[in-house]
Amino acid sequence: MISRRAVLAGMTALPTVAACSSQQASYSGSSSHGAGGYPAVAGLDAVIDISHNVRVSDFNLVRRSNILGVIHKASEGGDWFDPSYGPRRRQAEAAGLLWGGYHFGTRQYSGEQQAAAFLSIVQPGPRTLMALDLEPNEGNPRNTMRLAQAEAFVLAIHRATGRLPILYTHPKWANGERYGRARLTLDAPVTSASVVSRCDLWLADYREQPEVPFAWADRGWRLWQYVANESESDAAYGTVSRAVKGLDICDRNLFAGDAAALTRFWTGRG
């Protein structure tokens, strides 16, 4: 995922909050990118993420492509809202898809302000997955969200909903290493002392064997974004038969569990 401003291409003492999930599950499910063209890591390949940049023709076709959940961009910073979020939510839920919204964090507004903006458009119900996208702002590096802002965002969401959002990030970024075209670094690495580490991990890593950031070493990922901007004509690892119908491109994600576990996770029950 990238900022809308980029081209679509290539805490001190913290209050105690409940963790979002347990350790990453180990189970038999669709597996990926081995000899059969799937990732070499076990997971359920049933979640996509999109934004207004993606052309969607039919969410019923998306659902019939063995997709169970959609995470859609909802907001960025404290003053921009994805115009496709509301209409597409109604269409996707009518098609029987699980629905979620993510916020692209920036430095321009406080974490609390960004959380308020996000909640105002997401309007989360008990079946709405919420996510914070913590990554470098390639289009405007000086406007990259800092760790303290991410922590404030997470805590504000928890105060308002009783739930923590999931956290989308890359392992190098979370670990405080240089990452991205601009070779930026997060101002401080995420550690186990940060409330951010208590969020379930939505890992962005396009290698066949993803790296888990240090702060999640004992839990692993719940979602793994293994490919970005996949299309039917350019499917990951040549798996054209698995391409998602009903839209032009999407990011693909594995879930660490089976379909029943995905529903429990999505609705905050597991």
C-alpha cells in the first residue's frame, strides 16, 4: 500500500490493553509459492486489500474467486477520506464479503486526530476490521508517521472501540532499518514495550519466506501481504487461475488460519 500522494506503482508508560490475538497458528491450509505456484508458507489465500485507485466491477465475482475478506483504504492523515469506501462497503457486504478499513498514517496530524478522522468514515461495527498502515510516505517523506503517533492512534482506537487495530508494516520498517525507495527509517524501532506491538501483525513482505519483525517474534503474523498490484494478466508466480475476478488489480494476503478462524479473527473473537 502507498500514500495517495505517491504514484501507484512500483512510549513511556503505557496503559494495559488486551492483545488482539494469540501466537500465529500452524495448520494445514492453502500454501504458497512452492512448486505448485503458491507461497511456501502455510496460509489461507482469501483476503485482498484495495483503494479508490482500483477499478471494481463486481464484488460478487470477487467473492466467487474464493475471496472472503476485503480491506479498503478509508483515510489518510487527518483530512483525506477515500471516496470509494462507503459505496463499496455496502456492495461488498451485500456480496457476503467480510469488510475492513485501513488508515494511512502521516506526520501532519496527531495520532488522536488521525484516529478520529478514521473512525468518522469507517463507522466500525462488530464485523469491521480496522487497520493502521505504518510505512514510509514515499510521496512526501517528511510527512511520514512517527512511532509515537502510531501509538497514540492505536490507543485512541482502543478507547473508542475496545479493540486494537491490526498493524500493517514491513519488517525492515518496524525494526528501524532503512527501507523503500527513499531509504527512510522509522524514528524508533517498534519494541515489545510499545502498544503497537500488541496489535496483530499484517506483514508486508514480497519474498517467498517473510521476515517477522523483532517485536512480533513470539507471535508471528496474522495477515501476510505477499504480492501487490496483482492482476489477471500478471498474477503472482504465474497463477493466473487464482487471479481475482471483478476488479483490475489488488494486493493479496494470506491469513494464518482456516476460514472459521478468519471469521473469528475478523470479528474480534479469536
